[in-house]
Amino acid sequence: MEAEAITLVLSPSLRRELEKFSSESAVSPGEFIARALEREFATPRGPEDSPLLLREIRAIRIELADEFAFARNWRDLQGRLARHGFTLRHHQGNLMLLRWPGGAPVCPATSLGGPYERLRSRLAVPFPELEVP
């Protein structure tokens, strides 16, 4: 592979960290950065990383903000979400927002603005598996 030199501007603290970690890895700072970039670029990217989906999630967050804020309990929240074509379900180990009907995953519920624990605390009980009204 042909390499090309680049100039990188770093804060003093970041430069110290780079020098420390590259020394511990027994490579030059440039090689350390190159390896870190190779690892990052080799990381599979899913559709959740696409700018289009991020814009869609932002729009959904805005659309559903009042529903999450004013729901009195989980059943009320499920009914409110269903009116917008969504539902919450446990899916692959996470509380997920899914399309309703159909069940296509949209995003983790945490992407909609708040941690599950805060919502669970406000609604006083953990998320139950409820049928959508």
C-alpha cells in the first residue's frame, strides 16, 4: 500500500495521549493513527448511521414528544403511539420503537430523547408487553 504524508493539528493534551498510547503499542504516532483509522473504517456501518435515518428519527422524536411527555401509563403511551403508526416492544434485547402494524424496527426507544429508566420511573413500573389497542 502506498502511503501519503498528512499534517495533523492536535491539542497538547491529545498529542501527549497519542504519544503515550503509541509508545505503549511500540509504534510511531503516525502508525498508531493509521491503525486506529483502519479499525474505524473496518467497523460495519448499519442503516442507523445514515444521515437519512437520523433525520427521520429526529422528525419522529418531534412528532412523538408530547405522547411520551403526557402518557399516564404504558397502555396510554401505546395507544398514543399507535395513533401515529408506532408501537414499543422488546426487540433484540432493547426497548424499540417499531412500525405498527407490521412491526418493522425503527430505532431504540432511547433515540427518542430520554433514557428508559426515566420513563419507567415516571410511569411507575417496568415496560410490560402490552397489546396495541
